[in-house]
Amino acid sequence: MKKHNFTAGPCILAPEVLEGAAAAVQDFEGMGLSLLEISHRDKKVVAVMEEAQQRVLQTLGLGDDYAVLFLQGGASSQFAMVPFNLLRSEGKAAYLNTGTWASKALEEANKLAPGQAVELASSAEQNFSYIPKGFAIPSGLDYVHYTSNNTIFGTQMKAFPKADSLMVCDMSSDIFSRQLPFGQFDLIYAGAQKNLGPAGATLVVVRKEILGKSGRAIPTMFDYPVHIKGESMYNTPPVFSLFVSLLTLRWMDSQGGLLEMERRANARSAALYGEIDRNPLFKGSAAAEDRSPMNACFLLHDEAKYQAVFDALAKEAGLVGLPGHRSVGGYRASMYNALPQTSVDALVEVMREVERRA
């Protein structure tokens, strides 16, 4: 029986994507070779890269003034690549600190340029359970860095304050899940393993005209223009992760694109948060106005009394990936694009059964 996969990452993938990936591992496009065995310089692999790049731009509604890169090193590598490429030697950058990964991004920028990356605002004093609002953004910054969705703490930014500087966003855990005016961002990055494909590839979408102005000596592998010139093949790219990402992009388009992905995300999250709020045994851990449709974090009011019952029923129902991050505790249901509504319904039924047995 296929499990109901609520794991925070790597993500659940659509059945059609898994089938296509499995077939390519056996024989890629009738070549008599596995995709895992083929040179990244083969024209068929180059075609995969080119199609994936174009589909990203089409899905986000962006033009050729943006470059799409598929790199390695996870989103964590971008914590350093962003300041190397965008933070001038005497410049300043500001970070909205909304969770673990935003904190790490800020820390990494200050390793490169101590004191040049500042914190706009933070929700650390309440264990990142909300998104700060109403903060002032200084003028003259090189860039402002946001994290759109916080996987660990279950919060999501609903709006992105603008400034007279470049706008950078880590969209690792909600990329391709909703419609946004993506043209307001100068650089977007995301690890593939949350909503796009398996671990191994990192997506970067960057406005080309902003590059080459930091005045820094940039290590070759951290230099965006090097990867743009090399068409994401300066070094051997993560071909399998790239191909599965392409299959996911095709799948999203066949399902109705971002409009449909957002509708499904809202339906899933409405069903689960509705039960969390209704059921007297459970409570949410994130501020209601900032709740993430991707990662719903919740707690039992009385763990000592009901945790064993909930865990046993969840296991019996085939629910996996529900334990929350150790810094939050409780439970976390990650509901990425490929998660069917029936999985959420199964979780809601388990929660109701715990209530019936109380």
C-alpha cells in the first residue's frame, strides 16, 4: 500500500513523475542506456536542461532577462553565493529573520562580510511562530533577503515589502505552489527536494543585469555568470535530479499550472487547519494569519495522554513523516504539490478518531 507521505523533504512526487523517472533509469529515450549512465554533454541531456529552463520561466511568467540555473550544493550553498555576487565590498544587505534557514543565510553573509548583513526584524523571541510585519527597510541597501516559507515552524510570507534595493527570496519549500508577481524578485533560489524533484539540484532564477557588480573576487563555482555562460554545465550537473524536475514541471503544466497548484494547496490546508481548530485535542503552533499551506505544524494539548494513541492510529492508517522538528515538537504535515487530498482526509480522520476515543 502506498503511504500517505507528509515528509518535509525530500518531497512527495506525482505517480506519473515516478513512472517516468523509473523508465529513464532503465532506458533513456530508447538509447539502450540508463539516464544515470549518459554524459551530460549528450544532445538529449542538453535538451532536458533547455526545456527545464524554459518551463521554469514560463511557469513563473518571466522573460529572457532572467537566467535559470540548475546547480548543486542545495539552497544552503546559495546562502554564500548570494552575497558573493550581490553584496558590494562596502555595501549593506538586510535579512528578515523568520526561522532556521533565514538565520543561517544571515550568518553566512556575515562570514563573508562581517557587519555588512543586518537583521531587518526577527520572530525568534516567540520561536519563529509568526512573520514580523511593519518593520522599516533602510534605503541604499544592496539587497533585501526574504524566506518565503518556513518548513520547520510552519509559517509563510503572504506579502513581500518592497524597497529601493534588489529583492532576493529563498523559496525552497513553497516554490511553484502559488501565484505571485515573480517579476518583483531579482533572484529566487530553491532546493529542488521540497516541491520540484529529488535532492541534488538547486534552482536559481536571476535577473541577468544585476550580476557582475559586487566588485568581489568570486570563487569560480560561486560565480553566477560562470554558470550562465556554461548553461548550467560548467561542471557535471545533477542530471537525474534535473530530469525528474523536468517531469514535475511537465506534470504541473498538465494539471493546470500555478493556478491549480494554489487551488489544491488551499483546499488541503483548509481541511487540515479546519480540523486543528475544531478538534479540542489539537492546537496549531503558528500564528493563524501566517500559517503555511505547505507545512502545517500542530500540537496535542495533552501529549502524555494522547500521543501514543495518535501515533498508533497514524501508523495504522499509513501516515508517514508527521513528527515535528525537534525545535518545535509536536507534529508537522507537509503538503506539497503532489500530495493528494485523500492523504489529508486520512490524517483528518485519524485526528477525529483520537477525539472519539478520548
